[in-house]
Amino acid sequence: MVGKRKYGSLWVGLLLLLTAFVGMQTSASAGGEPPVVVPGGPYQTYECNSLLFDASGSYDPEGAALQYRWNFNGGWTNWSLSPYEEYTWFDDFSGSVLLEVSDGDLVVEATIDVAVLNVAPFILSIDGPQGPIDAGTKMTLGVHYFDGDLREMITSLDACNAVVSWGDGTSTTYQGQVSDTMIAGSHVYATPGDYDIAVNLSDDDGGWSLTSLRVVVNASSNPPETPPEPSLQILVQTVLAMKLPKGLQNSLLAKLGIVDPAVDPKKIHVDINKLNAFINLVEAQRGKQLSKTQADALSRYAQAFIDYLKKM
């Protein structure tokens, strides 16, 4: 009887020990080990160029399948079984990207440094005169350019401006907008000569490009027209066109009626005196029967007629 009780107690003890061991193994397995994240890098590219992120070196010590998601500029991608992700920045950038890797139970996060470099604007062509131009005439200039990935025709978020030095000591700054591909300007050269135009195109991040164009300017082939000589007829027509009160109109025309339309050089001094009398009458009626504008026009033209007569 005593021996049986001892034998039974031994079996009970072994059973309790085995139960405790199995419980410990189950608890450890449920806790598991976290994934090991290998985010790749370093990552560097140029704006408007796609950048491939590669976390394929990540693994789970227990062999579990992994899922990945990425955070670009504050926005998360969806969970994916692929360890790869592409992203494009349209402006220069210096900062970090977040990566989360999950084995289904545990999630591990990693921070990845990224540098996105600026792309300088590229001048495609410059449009200008195809040959010599005349002094005093306006010439136009067009600068065609691209800022971004020229291969894929993806424009950046940069705005560009062009400083055009015209070669005559003057310059003009033209401001473009985001996504513009041309800046246009114009200029007038006062004197003949050969002028080297320099164009400095820059974006808002400091990238720049240069180009130049030579312009040949000849003396003007169309000299300015000589204004018509003052005449009695024009002065009379001016008075009539104003539709003045009849009494004043007749008085002014009477003053002019004694001026010789043929302008006899021997009587120039007489005509000048009469034109001065016309001016005196105009000034006497300024602000009365003549408005300031009317008086200015009549006096100015009569004085021009007097100056013309004095030169004869």
C-alpha cells in the first residue's frame, strides 16, 4: 500500500512538470521576434526623377511573410507584400521618409534620409532678328526653356526669371511662372552698331543657364517724318472746328484775314505783329469764351507760326 502511493505521487509530479514546460514554450512562441528592417539607401536623386525605394533586405527571424508601407510627405501608402516603392518629388527636397514593416503581429518602423537635388533650367532656343534691324525699330526676343526632366517632359515646381542684358548698357528682368516654357521681351536700339545680347535664366532654387545672341543694328532707313509747316489755313481750320460763339469766331478770323497766306518775305514783320494780336485776343478770352484747352491750342499754334516766319 505504501509503495503504490509513492509510485502514484511520482507520476503526478512528472505530469505537473511537463504541463509547466509546455506552457512556457507556448508563451514564448506567442510573443515572437520582431522583423528586421533593412530600408536600403542612401537615397539621392534629382527633382522630377522617379526614386525607387528598396527594403528587400528586410526579413523575419521566424520566417513570417512581411508587409510594407511607406510615408512620403505625411501620406501613407497601403500595406503591400512588395518591398519596393517608387516616388517622385517635383521640387528639391531634403528630409526623411518613414517605412513600416509588419510580420502580422509586430510592426517595426525605420526612418530613411532622402536628398532630392535641384535641376537647373535648360535653354532650348532663343528667337531674335534673322538679320540686321534698323535703329529706332522695336525688336522682339523669345527664350524657350524647360525646367524639370526633359526626357520625360515632366516640369518642376520652380518658377524662372530671365535677366536680358541688351549690350547697350541696359538690361531687363522678366519673371516667369511655374510651368512656363518661354519668356518674351522687346527692345529698341537708338543707335547703329553690333550688340551682344546675354540672357541669364535662373530658377527659384539657384540653378541657372546662359545663352547669347548678336544683333546688328543699321541706321534707320525710314527717317522720322518732318511735321508740316505752320500755315494760315491750318490755323483758320482750327478756329472753325472749335465752333466758338459767332462774335468771337469772327473777331479771331478777322485777325487772321490780314495775314498774307503766301507769306511775303517783305511783310513778315507785319504778319508777326498781327499773329501776336491774335494771341492777345485768345489770352483775353481764356477762361471766358475760350476754355483753357482751346486757348492753349490756338496760342501754341499761332506762336509756332510766328517762330516759323522768323526763320525765313
